[in-house]
Amino acid sequence: MTTHRQLPFALNSSWWPARAGITVLAAAALLLSAPAQALPTKQVTIQPWQVCDDAGSNCATTSLFADFTTKIWAQADLVVNFLGIQQVNSSARLNENAFADLGHVSAGSIIDLWFVHDLFDCGGTFGPGELYGCGTASGWFAVTQEVFDFSLVGRVDTLSHELGHVLGLGHSDFGAGGNDNLMTSGGSRVIAQALGDVNPDGLGLEKLTAAQITEARSSSFTSLAPTVTVPEPGTMALAGLALLGLGLARRTSTAR
Amino acid sequence: MLTLAATPVGAGAPAADVVVLPPVFEAHSSPAGTYVLEIRLREDANPHLARATATLFRVTSSKRQAVWTRELPHRPRPRFFAVGDGGQVVLLDEWLNIRSELAVMVLDLAGCTLVQFDLEAVRAALGVPISALAPAARHGVWMQAPPVINARGDAVEVAAANRVLSIRLSDGKLSAH
């Protein structure tokens, strides 16, 4: 199959066809060395708060489930940055009766994550059962001790699930609802217990649909991640070839 | 020192990650009503750990007699169960929504474990890739529908990965169609 690509500059007719070989070689090398089209990486920043009682004891268990969080949100080309865990002493917050009392306390687009022992309210939207977490698109979410009691490795996706709520995703919108989807409600969603079962591997759990990815990435809590480009050896070789071609072209032109 | 001055809930309604606990008590009869299996949950234990007791009863026209009682290893109890007219019991998956070592367990008339299969064994019997299980599942990680005992009464059948897994009651052998 032949692929036609438009060159990023106009060919000077006085060069053609004498220097065409070298020029086309250089242009081809430049085109080939251009990065492939991909979603620009976005990021969110989370401030975790570990709540303890008034005396600074009996602190809530914390874990960022970093490997799982990273792999789950990599589906959306979203980098999750965590600031250092800060301690807050408040017995009332440790066993919180009102999710709204936790709130968004960090500046700007920094999302707050509250590790509490127990939570007895999630905006009135849950019935009887074990409450693992609660999140709101207003910029904060909470995770309870139940997450750590769930199994030996814990309910590793609650943090990512609640982050999804912060980023505007619900339990049944944007294609959620399947047992393998990250945002499906807790009673139906299957929880990965090994990284090898997180989508796209193994059982393909904690899946995000294209619509969910689009919605989450459009949240005001996301921003473009700084790009650090490290050229691959092949790319560097092609770029060198391009420079060599351009140099040869100039030398030929000067010699005449 | 942090001052807890929270922003009121506004733009986004909170949403919970919550799991409703299984019923404290559930019972199923065999097709002809010759046996009844009861599963009872202990309410005072960790909801994520094993805490169910199963009791099989033989039922005649004149009485109902306990055949065996045993603790179950499922967390906190099996998701589904069925009992055959020969008193064999099939326990399917765990209530906890995870990849389970207890995908299928068959108990004999004495309440002893005849066979036990993990999810990989179920996948192999179905003859599908592991990635085909969860997308079709409606109950846990692999089942599309609750189990049924087949017309001949000799196997429990479960839809999974758009196929049907058959569990033979006499020996727990898995097959698929």
C-alpha cells in the first residue's frame, strides 16, 4: 500500500529535480521522526489527608494503591499525582456523619482525598451496606477503613472509582454499568486483586469507555501534563539522517 | 494548622462506592423437594470474611431431618447455590466481587467437598479466553444468570461468556456447550 503524506514545506522548483533525492530523503526522515498522533497526557493532583482523632491517635489507614491507580487511569492517558499525605486531627471527621463536612480545602484544581475510619453519609445517596468511599465533582472524595478490610490486598479500585466521580463520571452514564467497568456501582463491579487483571490485561477489569475517558479528561480538575521527550535511538538516527541530508543539500548548493 | 473550612456540595452530587450485604438467610429446595439447603449468615463478623453456615435437610412427607451442617469458606457466603434431588450441593462463586478460588464447589450427600474449581478451571471448561468472562458477566466476574438444574436433574447449568457451563452433580465434572 502506498501512503501519500503532504510535506511540511513547499518544494522550490529551482531545486527540482537536481537536489530532489537528497531533499526528499531529508523530508522523509523528518516526517518519520515526528511523534505518532496520541492523546496529550493530562494530569490531576491530589492532596491526601489522613484523619486522626482529636489527640492525634487512632489515625485512619492510608494507601494510595499507586500501582493500580496509575494503571487504571493510564487508560485515559491521565497521570495521577499525589502530594505528601497530611495529618488532620479531628474525631468528628474520623467517623464522619456528613460527607459534605470534609469538603474541598485545597487551592484551585487540587483534589482532596480524605482517609477516614468510617463514613455514615454520602449525600444521602446510598442505602444499607458497606460504604467504601464517596466522591463528588465538587473536588473531594473520601475512602473508609472498609477498603482495607475488604481483602488481603484491599478494595484497590475505590480510590480510582471515587476519583472518577470527581472527574464527572457516574455509575450509569458514559457507558458505565458493566461488571468490568471502573465506574459501575459497588454492588456489581468486580474488583481487581492483581495488576494483571486490570484492563487491558487478564480479566480486563476496571475498564473505562471512550466516552468516560473524554468526559474525565475534560474536567476542570485536569490539566496538560508537562512533556519530557526523550528521543528513542531510532528517532535520533532518523533526525541525524535528516540533518545530514539538509547539510549535503546546502553543500551542493554552495559548491555551485 | 489546617482549618476545615469546606466548600459546600455544589456542582456534583456525591456518589458512593457501596455494597449491599447478602441476605442473612436463604433456602433452596431440590427440584422434587426431597432436599432443602439453607444458608445462614452470622451477623456479628467481618462482612468480608467467611461467615456462613450451610445446613442440608432431607424432606419426607412426615418430617424434615438435618443431614449435615458445615461452615462455608466463601466470603461472606456463596453468591448462588443449588441442591439436587440426590442431595448434592453446588455452591457458585463468592458474594465478594473478585476473582475467586471458589468459583465452583460441589458437596456430596455427606457434606464433604467433592470438587472445587477456581476461575481458571471454569475458563478452561468454557474454552474461552479469560478476557471473555467479565464483559458478559451480570453476577460477579463470570456468571451471566443464576444457575438452574437441567431437565434431567443431573447437572447444574450456568450461562457464562455466552456459553453454558454444565456441572455434573454426581462427580462435579465441568463441561460446556
